[in-house]
Amino acid sequence: MAGSLQDQLLKAGLASKQQAKQAKQQKRKKAKQQKSGQAVDENQQQREQLEAARQAKAARDRELNLKRQQDQAEKATLSEVRQLIEAHRVGLPKDSDLRYNFAHGSTIHHLYVDSKQLEQLARGQLRIACYEGVYSLVPGDIAERIEQRLQDIILPRPVDDTPAEDDPYADYAIPDDLMW
């Protein structure tokens, strides 16, 4: 057992002389590269590439997690708004003749309400919510909570068109049938 491992493998017939020669050549090349610093540069480049790939993957993962969290938050907000509207919806009368007209976007819509609801709508105690194409009446305080979460669900209050006190033309009413 005084010989090297290579000699022992050759005697046992597990390796050939050609394999031994190739192993010696590779060993010399490796030693020569280490002396010149080429192997160190290759290892360094490999490490840098691996680190860059790891950082890119981490950045992609952070973006995906952020997007997923935003989607979950949006779904939670929509669910909360839906629950608020369904829980606090004011019922509309089935046989009312009072038609309340309101503008949503560029179209005019209407709801049939009773006189008490019409008065509450005018004072802002009731507001109109449009969720998934369905118009509902909700109390004013609930409407404010909904607006804090999603502003587009609650329709804006009607603009007060009464003239100012110092308006010189306040006494002159514009006729409804005036054509320009």
C-alpha cells in the first residue's frame, strides 16, 4: 500500500493508463489556471451571475406578492362595500307614484320613492348607491363609510341651484319652456 491511489487503481484494473494520463493533465491545467488567476475569475463570474439571478428572482417575487396583496385588498374592499349596501339598504315602496330622477354619468335614471324618502334624499339623509348596476338607497352615514372605501359607488349629491342672496337676478325666474 505504499503506492498512490492512482497506482492502486491501475494494479486493480479499475482504471486504464489513458484515464490516469487524462487525470494528470487536468490536474496540471487546474494548477496552472489557479496560478494565473483564470479559475478564480471564472468562479467569481459564476458567483456574480448566480447572485444577479437570485436578486432578479427576489425582485419578481416581491412584485408578484405586492400585486397579490393589492388584489386581495381590492376584493376585501369590494366585499365590505357589498355587505354595507346589502345590510343597510332602504327598501323602496312597490306602489309609489313619486318618481325621483337622477343623473348617473351621462344618462338619467329614476327610482320610485315615497314622500318621506324624497324629503330625505333632498336633505342628504339618504343617498343613492350604484353597485353592480343596481341602484339602492342607503343612509347618509353609511354612504360616507362607503365613500371612504370606494368613491365611485355613491352618486354625488345634487347641486343646490338656489341663487345667492346678493344675486341681482334672483327675483327673475327662468321659464322652463325657454328655447335658446
